[in-house]
Amino acid sequence: MEATVREVGRRSAASKNKPRRSSPLSREANFFGWLFVSPMVLGFLILMIGPLFFAFYMSLTDWPLLGDANFIGFDNYRNIVSDALFWKVLGNTFYFAAGLVPLNIVIALSLALMLAKNKRWMGLFRTAIFVPVITSLIVWSIVWKYMFATDSGFINQILQLFGVTGPAWLYNPDLAMPAVIVTSVLKNVGLNMVLFIAALQQVPTHLYEAAKIDGAGRTSMFFNVTLPMITPTVFLTVMMTIIGSLKVFGQIYVMTQGGPGSSTKVLVYYIWEKAFKLNEFGYASSLAFVLFFITLIFTIIQWQLRKRWVFHEN
């Protein structure tokens, strides 16, 4: 009896270790599965991965627009370290991000708290605030460029009604970047507002009822109930807004073109300038990879820090 049990055990173990042969139906399903996803896979490899590796190769050369490219290794990256304008541009990029992200998140959350309830006219206000998100960035920037105009701009005309002489917003090194930041916040705040509204509407009402029974006021309920429950959405919006702020280009190109001086020249504009104005495609590619690694570092840091302040994750 014991020998029989051992023999059965050996056969069972052998059957488990024996590689299973896939059935013809399974092989056919795998074939058609790969066949259907192959256009997407090929498109990703050809249009994303391929150009990415080619751009990295370009960053290791002195690639001009016309003529032969010479392989120079990591000289472009060494030149970036000693490029004084690069550090100025990088500081401008962080300045833009530091001004835009908190302002965007605070205004979006404030608007969401006011418009989250399904009352009359709330849909109209939500739509009005969201419309700039789907408006062309170039058109939006052109309109605000004329609104910030020194003599005939709408903003300075309003200030004149109160006896105040408006400044040259886009020609003042101290005011140009704040003007672009305000323009960018008003353009994109509607997207984060919608995300916050969706998160607020998912907070269970019984938590508020329990907090009221305990004597909590509105401020206490916000910080102890609402905010902890929507921290996943806060994390998402902060991450998206930071990444978007590091890639700002259109507003700068239309409104200031990096000026006055270099006070609003950001990293993406500097990359465009090196590539398409000065034809230094190799150096521009190395700058693009520096931006990629900066964005990657910020994303990793945020992803790790989320464990400390994101209290409610599905």
C-alpha cells in the first residue's frame, strides 16, 4: 500500500514538472491575439522607441541640419554643465513650475468645493471654467498677449479706470513670467477642477454625518474627512501638473519668445531654439534627454512620497 502511494506521488510530481503542451486552440488564440495587437506594437516600436534611440544617438554627435555628423561622445552633456544659459533656463523652468503648480491645485480644489454639488446653474459654471481647457493654446496665448499689451491692453485699460498706470507686463523681466503663469493657470485649471469634482462626489456621505455627530465643523471635516479621501486625486493632479509645467512651450513662444532678455526662456524653448534656430540638433537632443531625466526624477520622488500622504488608495 505504501509503495503504491509513493508511485502515485512520483507520477503526480512528474506530471507537474512535465512541460504542458499548448492545445491547437490556445496556439490559435495566441496567434490572433498577437496579430490584432501587432499594429499597435509596431507603431510603438517604430514611432516611439525607434526615434527615442535615434535621438539619444544624435545627442552623442554634433549633428547639424546640413552636412555630416561627427560622433563626439558625451561632449554635449559636458558642455551643458558649463553652459551658464542652461542653468538660467533651468531656473526659469523651476520658477514657472513653482508658481503654476500650487496656484493651479489650490484654485482647482477651491472651485471644485464650490461646484461639486448638483444644484441649479452649477453645470453652466463648470462648463465655463472647463472651456479654456479645450481651447487652442496658441489662440489662448494670443488673446492674453493682447490683453497684457502696454498701451491698449484690456488689463491696463481696466487699471486706468481706477487711476492706475499699468506696467509693461510682457516687457518687464520681473512681471513677464508671473503673467505667463497666470495665463497658464487660467487655461488649464478646469481640468483639475473636473477631476476634483469627481473625487469629491465619491466621498461617502456617512463620513460627514459621523463627523457632524462628533461636533466637527466645516474646516475640521475638510482636513479630516474630505482631504484624506481625495488624496489619490490630489496625487494624480499634482503629478500631471508638475510634468506639464516642465514641458511648457506654447505660451512662452507666443507671448514672450523667452524675453525680455532671458527672463522667461524655459528649457523646452531653449531646446527649440538650439535645434531650429541655431541648427545644433545634437546639443538640442542632449538637452531633451536632460529634461527627460529631470522629469523622471520628479516622478519617482512623487511616487515614493505618495506612501506618506496618500491615505486612501483602491
